[in-house]
Amino acid sequence: MNKLLQELQQAAAERETRRHFLHTCSTGLGAMAFGSLLQGCNFLTNNDRQNNTVGSTIQSDEPTAPHPSAYLPKAQRVIYIHMAGSPSQLELFDYKPELAKYDGKDCPQELLTGKKFAFIRGVPKMLGPQGKFAQHGNSGAWVSDYLPHLQGVVDDITFLKAMHTDQFNHAPAQLLMHTGGARLGRPSMGSWVTYGLGTENDNLPGYIVLASGGKQPDAGKSVWGSGFLPTVYQGVQCRTDGDPVLFASDPSGMNRDIRKQTIDAISEINQQQYDDVKDPEILTRIAQYELAFRMQMSVPDAMAIKNEPQYILDSYGVDPNKGSFARNCLLARRLVERGVRFVQLFDWGWDTHGTSADGSIDIGLKDKCHQSDQAVAALLKDLKQRGLLDDTLVVWGGEFGRTPMQENRDGQVLPFMGRDHHLEAFTVWMAGGGVKKGFSFGETDDIGYYGVKDKVHIHDFQATILHLLGFDHTKLTYQFQGRPFRLTDVAGKIVKPILA
Amino acid sequence: MKSHWLFVGVAGVGVALLLSSFLGIFEKQVDYNTQIKPLLNKNCIVCHGGVKKAAGFSLLFKQEALAPAKSGKLAIVPGDADASEMIRRLTLTDPDERMPLNHPALKPDEIDLLRRWIDQGAKWGDHWAYQPVERPGVPATGSFWSRLTSYVPGHGKNSWAKNEIDHFILDKLEQEGLTPSPEADRATLIRRVSLDLTGLPPTEKEAADFINDTSSDAYEKVVDRLLKSPAYGERWAGMWLDLARYADTKGYERDPGRKIWRYRDWLIKAFNDDKPFNKFTVEQLAGDLFPTPTDDQFIATGFHRNTMNNDEGGTQDEEFRVAAVIDRVNTTWDVWQGTTFACIQCHSHPYDPFTHDEYYKFMAFFNNARDEDVTSDTPTLRFYKPDDSLKVVSLKQFIKTTVTNPEQAQKTVNQVTKLVRTVEPKINSHDFDQLVNASLLDAKYFGFQDKGATRIKNVTLTGRPRLLIAWGTKATNATVTIRQDKLDGPVLARVPVPKTGSQGNDTIQMIPLPEVQGKHNLYLSLNSPTSPKDWVQIKWVSFQPLLPGQPMDSLGEKDKLLLDILNADAPQTPIMLDGTGDLARETHVFERGNWMVKGKKVSPDVPKSFPAMSPDLPKNRLGMARWLVNRNNPLTARVAVNRFWEQLFGTGIIETIEDMGTQGIPPTHRDLLDYLAVEFMETDRWSMKKLLKKIVMSATYQQQSSASPELVAKDPYNRLLARGPRVRLSAEAVHDQALAVSKLLSQKMYGPSVMPSQPDGIWQSPYDGDKWKLSMGEDRHRRALYTYWKRTAPYPSMVTFDSPSREFCQLRRLRTNTPLQALVTLNDPVYVEAAQHLAAYMSNHGKSPEGQIQAGFRQIMLRDLPSKKLAVLVRLYRTTEQYYREKPGEAENLLDRPGFDCTKVSPQLAALTVTANTMLNLDEVITKE
């Protein structure tokens, strides 16, 4: 195996050097990067990735090998918790006592003129906050009684309270949040990060996605797709039923030992083939088959939550036999602990329009909070206790906010209390990995309609996450269809005040 | 060219040269395109280009670069580098002044090059790919030829080159000091060419026939047979589906189904019929604009109806209509011009010669299309069932016999045909305004309740006394009043709304209107006292002329016949169709690409840096399509030829097939590209089969793909083609090969997409209840291109092998090599089933394990395994057979699957299945060698 690896590295190094040479000389683009020779198998140095001016074929043989950041990163990995559908900031974090005074009154015309809403038509009524708010921790963060467990960990959190977006429908807003563009087809944040940094554990995919809530997020798999980046960087969804990774189980009637023998036979014959035809791609294939075999073991092992002690299961509120958001939080910790670079959680069911009890802010939202609150708090505590929170960035949020008005879909009074999609203001939070502890950034107006201070756009938010991981977001680019693309499109400013 | 210059210079010394610097004679002329433009693009253009013009200075266009900058200074003074501000600023030491600002200084030789270029007159050059395609000379088999003969064992003088392609390749190899490789063995060659041309491996018999054929045209016979095979069309349609972003769903959040497979079938037939590429192009882009389009020409326009539709609640149809139009512009440029036009949606092109306005002029070609992101996917072409078809015929017959003036009769027939086949022209209800007690229900179709009202703007009523309304409601006793000009204006009609059971279950009604002249606003108001809260939904309305012989104020017999036809249940496929008259749109520039901020009005045209549209072409999509395939379009043929080359060799002559512009990677064999492009257009009259034949008949293509370590070191990516292509199979070919060699593959062609075996839980759409329903019978084993393609959850094993999701046009699949691919071919039940069937074949075609393994391998690779490899597999077979003998239950577990005869379970068959599974995972098997 060692010999094989050496051979692979040697062959690929020669090829890659030649490739750089070809490109740099024939196009006059990019700097001559002989660095690859000096860095073992990290053929694409981070510098290359940050200034990818060559053609868009990445044929590095170790495309996910770890790469150093451009400068010292504060975060080594990310757990991104996305509450798909978008929780109401006005019930959870953005305390607006003034809004209560307007409860039931007609929405002033100036908040409606020239605005578009997904479902509100005509003149809706204002709707006061439904949660009971109090300040918590030494930082005095406002959190409502919907999230009792989170109240206990606010001193580890930075709240961004004046987030705003451009999209008021779920799918485009989720795409904007995760890919920097509202239309399908761009790489997701996790793909950019694994493209830029590789993975620390070569027995596991570098970018893993866990979904709960019974459904995929509205924008589908595109929110963890690799877009125009090579597919090796796309998020691998670990499923809660069946094989955690598709086709990771051997066929029934084939045990591990037989599978090992088949892999060995494949490798042996492929090695003979390489000796004959000298195509370096064959060496890569041998390595990938061996990795596949290891992944068949390591993925189920990482997912084997039953091995956790009871007190951990209890702290997250996990039933190990059931797929749930809480289970995914615990899995997220197990995965980052094993060196997975980007763990993306999606929980479906946070869209609270008031059209049904489940989709209401007084009943459904409370339930969703109840099902998730303990696990999120436990995750932060667990990471902290293991010393992982210092260099793991945890992000929590939806794709947009919710209106201070009560939704009146098609001009009707709805049976339950709900709020429409709102793009002007919402709250997300971050913890760990280089952000301030017990901090709140940004303010909205008295009724939570507009951000009035320290507004943060989606692209700013993305620029900041990349910064924490050690990237200059303007330089982490990829050449596609004739121009360099990046996560933050043509915008994005780092939100410096929240950096620790 | 480099080495020749000196001779040309010396020989052709003339007045002009004497006048220039004396050194100029000995100096090589600097070439703008290859030497200067890359330098400018890399170092300068980000700030001094199309997007930014820092200090009022831009290097994008010559006139801009030679004009004074904001400072009044001339950056470039042709003929005088010392007087040029640009050179001064490049050479300063003060970092605040020195260019490029905040970046490393240019290297001395680079500055020297710029200096020489300016001294030589700062000659500008157009990018080569924008210049007309001219037939280049075929490199002569020159002095190197004699040397060559000694390199190629077993070949006489001049014998390596089989056609002109080889001359170009050899010329370059010679320059690089390389020699071509010998021809591949016949088994490898027939597998390669079969996989390339049909996407399927040859059968053992086909291979044997070829191997034993001693005639001199044995290979050509194989090629001709493959080009005639129906599988050819399937393979190349598969490629084109990525470009057409074909899918069986509409995309975006809800991603519901869309029936557009007739377009896919059209593609297969077009490739099989070898429809010339120019016709192939025009029909897809503008088949609907022919004077009397055939069904096939309509279906072909499905190409641009593969854009996504957003059915998510709360979305604005206009926003996504515009998104689809923009996608059509970008895709047209991507596919036919290999040019990233999308950049100039927001600003002038940073590198290539296109301006912001030109984007919108080009968009104007597409902006009249009638599709408006309506949930029904309208407009569609309707296919009537036989009984209803007869009704259509009888209606047309009636018109022809009733209307005496034949011209008038034909006009009426055309108008009625358009109506019954496409249900156009019509006004979609999302355009209604001034809503009272009304709403766009789920942001899709207009609906109102009791006392509700709305306006339909600017309707031309002259000669259109028949109103068609498609509506649905569960309300009883509802009445709609239609008034002219005002909410309380004169009543044109008062009609009871038919109760259809639900708002979605709509029916088309015809309402006679009195004769009214001119354009008017119409007001609809609803009276629904019995069920005031029930919605009355309207999908669309249409104002039609009177059919001949029908009474004015009530419905006649033929009115009812027409209505019957319109209400008939008919399968449909989305098509392109342009709006005219009131339905034509104006196109405006979108400021900074924002569709809500409209700038000046523009009319359709092509960019100025390209040859103009010939005056006899109409300024519409049809004219644009014809312009694309005009002989003087510099890009269409080059892009097409490059794409086919890439499909066969794994890499294009220009690697970046998506970008032929100045930012793309330059061609490895530019003259060859131009030669093939000219041949394609002129000699072969756009025949794709002839182009492909030319390429596969070349000696270059037929070389063996193995290489010496020296050659790999010298040309790791085989750009110079001193060896044959060696490339991993496409997602489709990996799948189809496994089914073909295990005899599972169905030969069935065409029809709705199928759902083969897929793991549970892949489809989790938030709202619609769509389910993956396993297809029955042979539909479980169709070729991969027939697999149902859901954009937000595409078939997983295909995506793992680098299929795009088909949300947008993808011009090139990047080939990856990942562990997830290994898991697919090792463990996906589709591949395990294939292994099992291959094992059954093996067990019937050999007496010993050795013989059986050889039989299986021959089935896949058309040749015997060498003994060393055979030994590995025999060893594997023996240990697994031992295992299954000891554990018969495990053999049963492995082999027990639906449709398998359980009495055949044996340790031998289980071990052969494991062996076959192993073989199907060998590198050489999933690679085209």
C-alpha cells in the first residue's frame, strides 16, 4: 500500500507539475506553481485554489487532501444548522415590546407600499410577539421562553439581529443562503470549504449533510450541491434510514471478508493494468476503491450513535433508534470529532404561516423549538467540554425572517396565528470558532420590520464564515464558463465587530 | 511561423521595414493575440476593462485604449513606447503609482514585450475565434516523413496517416519530438469505436466478425454499421440532453413533473436521420416560426422549453418568465457560440467584445415567447386522440367548403389549427389587474369571490366576437358580468359560471360577444350569492373571430364542435411560440441586470463584433437561428467540431469547450479545428455522421492508448495525441454497458421516461406527492437516457458518475474519480443484478472456472484475460466458492432477487456472481481504452 501511494504521488506530481507548466506557459495565466512538488500530494495548494485562473478541470489525485488556509484560521470546521422554512425571530430572539401595542391593528400603509410579500394581500393586521422574553446570562441576551435550554448557553453565542436577504421564497432564499445565488447551479458553502480546505479524515467524506423533519429543504439537494465544482466536493447526505451513505452496504450474502477479497483482486488487476498502460488515473482508482472499502466501515461507525454513553444521549434528548433532529446534532459532534470539515443540518418544518396548527407561531413553532432546543444547547455544551468549540464554528438560522404582521393569505383571516416571509430583518446566531462570546450585533426598529443598525447581508455573512475558516472570500474562486465565480458573487463584507 | 519570420524578413526587406527601427528587421513581430492580450487580461483588464474603467482607461477595445485617459495622458502611443504612459507606470518604483496597483510588478521580459509591441505600432488583433473560419493548408508530409517511417514498426513510408487529421497531429508531434503509437488491437478498437459511436459495447459476434475480417475496409464497415445503428441516436441524444438541460421535472422548489420526452425522442431521431447540424439547429431554436411547422418542428423547439418553471407559492410569474428568457439567451450562446454571454447581462463583457446593450438586443429575439411561467407549462402542442382528431379534420373540412375565397379559407384554417393545437393566442389570467375581492390563487391563476371584480387590459375586440374562458369552481349559481371600459360600463355579456367541482378542474366555455370595434378594457365582476366564499378561478381568456356560418349572438353547431375539441383530453408537450399583435413584448435593457429596473428600449439584433445578419433574414428567432448557422459565423462550426472531438478524445482541441473567448484555454491544434470546421460546413454539409466518421477513421483515433512512462511524463493529458484516448466511461455508458454485457438491456426505444431500481428515500419533495414508482418489465432495464430525471433529486448513480442535475445547460462534464463511484458499481443493486446475470451467462459458457471467467471477460472486453489477471480472479473464485459451499444460506441471500429461479442457487453461481461483480469494477472495464 505504501509503495502504491508513493507511486501514485510520484506519478501525479509529475503530471501536475507538467499540467501547471502547460497551463501557465500556454495561457500566460496564473503563477508558476512548483510548490506542488514540495508539498507531497497537496497538488493544488490553497494559493492555487484562491486564485484559480487555470481551466476548470481539477484532476488532482487527492482533491480532498487537507490544504492549508491562506492565513491563520480561527475555525477548522463548521456545523451549520439550518431551520428550513425559517423560524420567527420575533418569537425567539428579537424582542419587540412595542409590537405588542399594535397587536390587531391595521398595518400602516408605508410598510406595504412598494413591498412584495409571498402571501400577504391587502392590509394585514399587526401581530404582537407570542413568546415571553427575558434577558439571560452575563451577556443579557434576550431569548424567549420558547427556547429554555438555549437560554443557558447564550454566553457562548453571537446573535446577528439585523440580517437581511433578497429573496422571499423558500427555495431561492435557501439557495442564496447556501450558494450565494438565488438560482440553481452554484456550489454550496460546504463545497467551497472542502474545495478550499480538503478534509482531515480520509476515511470519511469532507462534507456531510443530515436532514430531519420528514422532508428535504425546499431547494432540494442543490443546497448542498457542488454546482460547477467537481462532484467530489458535493455534500454527501448521510441518510437516517437505510444505508447512511448510498450503496455503502455490501449486497446481502457478501460479507466483509469477501468484499475485502474483491477489492484486493480489483486492485491487483488494476495494478497490472497500470504496469501495462501507465495511465496514472488507474492509481487513483486503486486508491479510491480502497477508500471506499474503508468508508464502508468508517461511515457506519461514525453513525453508530448507540455507542454513546447514556448520559450523552440523555443530554441531547436522543432516542438512538429514531431519526430526529436531536440525533443529527449528536451525529454532527461525532462527525466533526472525526475530522469532517463541514456538517450541514437541515430541519424541515419551520414555515409558520398560520394555515394549520403545525404551521403556526403559537403552536407549531413552539413544538419545533421543543423538539430542537435541548439538542442544540447540548451540542454547544458537548463541543465546549471536548475543547472542540474553540475551532468549530456553529451556525444557526433560517433563510429569511417573518413579518411583524399576521399573515392574511389571499386576503383571508387564517385559522391560526402566523407570519409571512420577511426579507428585511431576521436573526441568526453563531458560536465558537473565532466569534465573540455573549455578543449581539445589529438592531431592528421598534416593530422588527427593518434593520436599523449594523445590518448584515447574506453575502456579508458568507464572507465572514469564509474569513473565520482562513479564506479571503474574494480570492476563493473557480473558473467556470469563462469567468471566476465565488461564493459571495460580487459582494460581501466581513462583519469584523463579531470576530473574537 | 516563429522560425520562418527571419527568412521572410530578410527576403522581403522593403521600404516599410527600412523605415521602421533598424533592429526591427531582426526583431520578431509581437503577436497581439498570443502574446499581448493574455498579459493585458491577466494584469490590467480587471481594473481597465469592461466592468471598471479605472482612471477612464480601458484596454478592452482599441479605440478606448488609444484614447486619452481621464488625466489627458495617452497610455499607449503607437510606435513610441517611451512616450506611452502605460510603460512609464509599469516601470515606476513608487508603489502608489506603479501598475498593476497593489499587485506584483510585471516581469522585465513582460514589460519588454509590451514595449516592443507599442514600438511596432501597438497593432490590435481580433481574437482568432472571432475571425472567419478559413480552410487552412494541410501540413505536408515533409522532411520529417522519412524519419517517421523508422518510428512506426511494421509500417511503410507514408503509411501512418490515414486522413488529413493525421497530418495536423503528426506535424505537431514532430515539432515536439514525439511519434505516434501503433494501432490498437482489434478487440480494443471495436470496443472503443462502439462505445464512442453508440454508447454500447459490441457483442462478441460483432467483435469476432471484425477480428476475422481480413478485407482492407474491415474497420470502415464497422464504423458504417455503428453509424446506422439506432443506438447511435440514443448515445448522441444523451450528450445533447445536458446541453438542452433536459429533465422530466420543472425544477425549483416544487419541482413537479413535466412531460417533454417527445423532445428527447425527436433528438434521437434527428441524430439517427443525420439531420444536418444547421437544420438541427434552426428547428430547435425556431421550428415554430416556419411558415407551416410540422409537428416534429414544433417538438424540436422543446429545446428551449426545458428551462425551469417555478410553481412555488408566492412567486411572481414575470420574474421567472424573465429568468427563463435569460437562460435561453445564455444557453444559445453557450451551446452554439462557446461564449459566456451571461457576463454582459449585468455589464459589458470584461474580456470579450460584447456590450451590455447587445445582451438585451439578443434577448429581444427570445422575449416574445408566449410561455410565462404558468403552472400548466403553456403553450404546448396538443396531440388529439383518434376520435378528436376526426373532429379537427371535419372542422377544417367545413371551413374549406364553406369559405369560398381559398386564401381566406386557408387563413381561417391556419388560425383554427393554431387554436386547437396550441390554444394560442390567449391571455393568461396572471395579467388581470385591479383586483377586488380577488387574488392570484397560490400565486398562479386569478380567482375571485362574491362581489369580486377585475380588469383585463387593452383587448382588441374588432372582429373577435367569441370569448373563450377556462375556468373552474365549486360554487353554484355564480354569474359573471363582463362590462366594457368601466366597472359599471355597458354590459357585453352576463354568463352563468359552470360548476366544475373544483377550481383546478377547469372547463373551457365560449361566450358570444356583441360586435365591438377597437381596443378596450374589460371588467369582470362576480355575483355568487349562494356560495360567496367559494373561489371562481380563471386560467386564461381568449378573444377569437367568428367561425364561418355561425350565428352572431348564440353558439352555432361548429362553435360547439370547436369547444368540444378544446375541452378534449389530449396529451401535450411544451413548445416555443411567439406572441404577435397585442401579445408582442417590448424589450428593455435591465440596468445592472436587474429585471425590475428597465432601461432603454432595444430591438432584436446580433452583437456588432460578429458578421451582421443578412438583410433578407427576419429579425426574429428564425432569422437569428439562420444567422448562427450561416457560413460566415465564426464560432458555430468550431464549437460543434470541438464538442464532437471532446466526446471522442476526452478533451477538446480547445479544452474549455465552454469558452472559445480570450479567457479560454488556447487550442492545441488550431488549424485542425479550422480544417474540421470548414469540412463540416462545406464538404460534409453539416453532416454530423460524416464528421464523426472522419475522426474515427483517422490513424490518430485508432492508436493504442497505452503509453511509455516517458510519453506520460512528456504529455500526461495526451493533448498532443501521440497515443489513443483512454477515458473513463460516461455515467450512461457505465450503466448501459453493465446491462448490455449481462444481457439485461432492453432494446426498446422512445416514450415516457422510466423509473428503474433506486434506493428508497431519494425523492422527498416538500409538497407534491410524487413518488418513484418502479417501472415494470423491460422498462426496468432501459438505456440510461430514458431514466426519469428529477432536477432536485436526480438518479443517484448517474450523478455520482458526474451527470449534471440539468438545471442549466452544462457544456462539459468534469470527470471525477471518487470512492462513491466505487460504491455504486460494487453495491448498487442494479450492478449486483447485472453481475448475477453475467454469472448465469458465464456458468453456461464454460466448463471450468477458468473457462467461465474467460467467457465472462470476453463478453465485456472482447478478448481473453492474460494469465496473470486470470490467476487473480480464479483465486478469488475458489475462495468465495469455498465460502458459499460452507454457507449455502449466504449464496441464497446473494442470489435471491425477484425474477430469479431459486432452484439455480449454487455455491458456484454465487462465486461467479462475486467474480462478475469484481470484473465489472475493473479499471479497464469502466474505461474506454
